[in-house]
Amino acid sequence: ARFHWHAESLDIRHVYIRPRSPHLNGKVERSHRIDNQEFYQLIDQNGISDDIHLFNEKVREWEDYYNYHRPHGALQGQTPFERLIEKSRADVSQGSLDPTFYLLVVMGGIEPPTRGFSVWRWKLFGYIFQ
């Protein structure tokens, strides 16, 4: 219940699926697989997971790389941020996106905060793939 209320306080809709049904949660399962293959295995190999401060620093670096530099096959080779820019331009022109969001994030080049990067990632993920 605490997770649900926390997500709701961040304007994230929490959707429940049946237990042991990953086929209903493909995008999240794929994201977890990428994190495991490209991040956690490297962290474990270098012993970084033993130092929480270093680990947190590497998580922030991974999130930056994942959102701004890593091409995504599901986005036709674009990064999530590139897709955000493209999609938000189209949505503003169609009147379905708040122009303030577009001006601040896209035109202003404001990057997501370093704190709460996972929240940003999932909000961005949901917006890009809807």
C-alpha cells in the first residue's frame, strides 16, 4: 500500500497485473533485463556494489547514459530524450501537451533532476511509449 500511495503522490498510475505473468508487463521486464545485462553485471564484476556511495554514483551515470546516450531499438535507434523532444513537439502542435512543459524541458534543455531519476525515467518511459 505504501508503494501505491507513493506512486500516486508522484502522479504515477500504479497498474496491478496477475502474479507470475511477465507477458503482461513486457516493457518493464525488458527494461529490467537491460539493467541486468548492461549495468548490474558490470557493477558486480568491479566490486562496486560493496560501496553504497560509489554504487549510487554509478546508478546516476547509468541513468544518464540510458536516457541521453544509449540508442533504443524500440525507439528506432533514438534515445529516450530524443524521442521525448520529437513526441512533445508533435503533441504541442496538436494541442495535446502543455506548452509550458515543452518550453521548460525541450526548448530550455532542462534535464531531469539528479534526485528522483527513477521517477523521471518511468514517467518519461510511459510518455514516450503511449
